[in-house]
Amino acid sequence: MHAEPVYNGSPYPPPAPPAPTSVPAGAAQPHMVGQAAVPQVRIDYRAAQEIKRIVLEQLLKEKKNNPSLTGEAEEQRGRALINEQVAIWSDATGRGGAYSPVEEGELAGLVFDMCFRAGRLQRYLDDDLVEDIWIEGPHRVFLKYSDDAEPVQVGPVADSEEELEELVRDLIRASGQSGRTFSTFSPEVELRLKDGSRVQALGPQVTGEFTHVTIRRHRIQHADLATMVRLGALDEQMADFLRACVRARRNIMFAGEQSSGKTSLLRATLREIPASERFGTLETTFELWAHKNGYHQHVVPMEARASNGERVDGRAAGEITLLDLMKSAKRMSLTRVVVGEVRGPEITAMMQAMTSDRPGNMCTIHASEPEAIFDRIAELYLLAQSNFTPDLAYRQIANGLHFVVFLSVDDSGPVKRRFVSHIWEIKSVGPDGRPTYNEIYRPASEWDQRAVPYAQLSQRNLQKLERAGLRTDFLAQPGAWTHEVHA
């Protein structure tokens, strides 16, 4: 069980409070951290909203006279203004001196987060165990922890629908993606927070009553394949196989249902690309972070951009799609192209890159089960252009794609499990016009879906992988899942 965390986002280090000897009747009960009780601190959220308004108005005035007041300088000035306004508020309430430094520090910390970070959400974003945040209107907030199968309901992050919509706009401002809007005329927004979290918000114009917000955390941002083995997403043998695939420049597609760990495994596999190699990442929202992993030296990161809501000549003004980025990538002298997720017309450019450009490209795709992958690609082909056919998609799969790595999710127990369940080697088009494949790895059994070796590679791919350092007899060895599956 997870208790709702005490708010601890203050940018000012308050003095340590004395340890409480008792809890008065009717007071909030303390949370337990280890063996020590941490007292709850009540916060006046209406006061926080008013102080936020005053501080932002003052900052706006000062920035007009001093355009260089940005970044850290703006935050430092904001801290000073917040301190000042909290002191004024404390005196004005008629309880001057009655608020403790801890209470004033907590209020100041909340206002700082409302001005520069994620407001009342920040406490949950600071918790490394929180995996997903679901906001279903102002009064229903749920946390999905990495070590719990069931979501936990916590206190509200807004007191009204209007305040919740303002929180979404605060998230846009704090993310630095000022070109995105959230309003009656633009009731849907997707954005990336500075910590890498992915936000999807839908306004009441879409949902019917309240704003809904989903925040997907990326807890495993800089993992390599060894880390993924320790987390139980795959075993050492499969990690060696993926390393050889990257070195041998094989085209790989990572597939699976939502939240199955596709992006995490792709992100880890990218660490096998040589540090000096120049490659590009194309994403709707940055999640791979190859350009910030401290390892690769020549990554060209490309992020799609949403429209500003207007249309010019039938096209959404300001929009940059993944398909646009795929065309740009061809002019960037890249050795590989990596697409965070193909989910639209860009599938055609991705498959063309796999068939006509230098191999070694990678991407992820949503699919409910391995057998649905080929039809999922064909479906995206049909959506891309009306004169495209499934036969064209099937031929390009067979000609360009070398391996499919499928990840599965098991949430039947108390802890959600994510792991590789299948690895397919793609072969030629079969008599029925669909691609054929070798099932290199398949689930161990009906009860254990973790992948184990099953069939030999084709001679063509085996020779390439052996030259890349893979042991000739690697598939003759049994699978070796030595870690509990909890990635």
C-alpha cells in the first residue's frame, strides 16, 4: 500500500520540525517514512492560487523591462517574490507569527511549483515509484505505482474544473512548449514535461463533463541492455542477440500493447549503437533521449509539432508530422533512422527506409499480439494513401524488416510484469501473399510467457550475426531467465 505523500516541493530548506509527541484529536494523521512519523502540513490552496497570480503578474511586468529575465534568473526572482508574498499573506490573515516556518515553506514550495513546475502534481512526479497518473476531473486522481497492480486514489490536484484546465495550461508553460494550447477551441493536447513524462489531456468538449489527463512516467530513461536484464525484461541470451543485431545492422521493430515496455527496450538497445555513429531519432514527443544519454555524440533529435489550430490551404498551420521528419532525415547524412513509435502515415516512409536505405533502422509499433503485427502495418498503409494495398505492405515487410521483438504484459498478479515473449525473423512472402517468419523465440509455456529459444535462424542472418560476434551455438542453449520479471 502507498500512502499519499506529504508535499515536500519547497525550494527553501525549512528548519527541521521538532518530532511530534502526539497527534491532537481531529488532526490529520502523520504519514510513516521508515520508522519516523512525518507530520502532515495543511496548505491553503486558495492562498497559493492568489500568490501565484500576483507573482506571475509581477514577473511579466519585470520581463518587459528586462528581457534577459529568463531561465534560472527568472526562477530566482520568482522565489524572492514568492517569499515576499507568503510573508504578506501570513500577516494579512490575522495569524501573523502563528504560521510555522515549515508551513510557510510548504506554501512557498507549492506556489513555486505552480509557477515553474507542475503545481500540486509535482509531489507525484517527484516520486520515483509512480508510473502513471490518471486525473479524471478535479476530484478523482489515481496513481499507478510500479510495484502495485491496482491504482491508488489520492487527493485532488485542483478544486474545480476551471482550476484543472488552468493546471494543464501551467504544464504547457512549464514544459517550454509554448506553441501548444489547451482551450475550448483546442481541447486536446499532447506534451512532454521536462522530466520526460508524457502528458495527454482531453478537455470537457471531448469527454463530456470534466478534463481528463493521463501522465505516463518514464522511470527507466538511461538503461542499457544489462539493466533491462536485471529488471527481468529479457535474459542475457536475448540481450546478446539484440547486441549482435545492432552491430550487424539489422532492421528491428519492437511491438506490443500499450505500456508493455517497448520504448524502454528500444532506448536500451540504442546504447549498442557506437558512440561516434551519426543517427537520427524521430518522435511525436521525445522519449528516447539518445541525444541526452551522455554516450552518443552525433544524434540528430527530431520532434513532431502540433498545429496551432489554424488551417492554411487545407493543412494544419505550423504542424510538423513524423512523415515530414522522415523526409528531412534523408537529407541529414544519417547512418540509421529510429522512430519512437509509428502510428500513422509515417509507416510508409519507415518501411521505405528499411528497404531502400542503409539497414540498421529501428522503431516501435502498437499491436495486441504478434499475429496482429502484419495486419497492423497494412492498416496503417491504407490510412496513409488510398491507392496503397495490403499486398504492398506485406512485400515491404518481407523485403525490409529483419526482426520483430514482441513484448507482453502479465498483470494477473500483484505486480505488473513486462517481458519479451516472442522474437520473429521475417522471411519472404508466402503463397498466401503474407510474410512468413521463423519463430526464433516463443513463450516457454502456456503459464510462463517469457521467451525461450525455439527455431534456428536462416543462414543469411546467422552469418551476419556471427560476424557481429554472436556465438554460433547460441540458440542451442536453453533460455536463462535468472531475474524476477518486474520491469
